[in-house]
Amino acid sequence: MRTLLRNATRVLTLAGSREARAGAAAANLGELSDASVLFEDARIKWVGPHDELPSSAAPDVDVDCEGKTILPDVLDEANSSRG
């Protein structure tokens, strides 16, 4: 299933360094304005300015996030426990 969160005022990202971040480095987030996030089967497939959304996106669920901030959940599956 494809889900599109579109037209968010802000999307915060962890773009940049792939190293673990702690302390002050954890506050260094990327930020996109007027952006969208496309998920497919609960995985992020695309993030970017809404006007650059690929025409092939074709979401099953389309959520207008105008006036909202999106912070995608970050899960390190290798180091997390599943109840």
C-alpha cells in the first residue's frame, strides 16, 4: 500500500551523515518546506518538495498535511526489540 503525506509545512529529515547522532549532533536535522513523504508498505520511498513528486507516485491513501510538521519515525531494526 502506498501512502502519501502531502503539502506539509515542514518535513524534518535525518539527511546527511549516516553516523549515530547524540547530544548536539542529534539536533542537526534537515528541513524541507512545502514537502511530501511517500511510504510504500510502511517504508519511506520518497521525500521532497511536493511540486517534485514523481508522477508515478499514485498513492492508495492521500493525506493533506497542510499546516503540519512531519517527522518520520526512525527505527534501527538491528538494535530494537520486538515485544
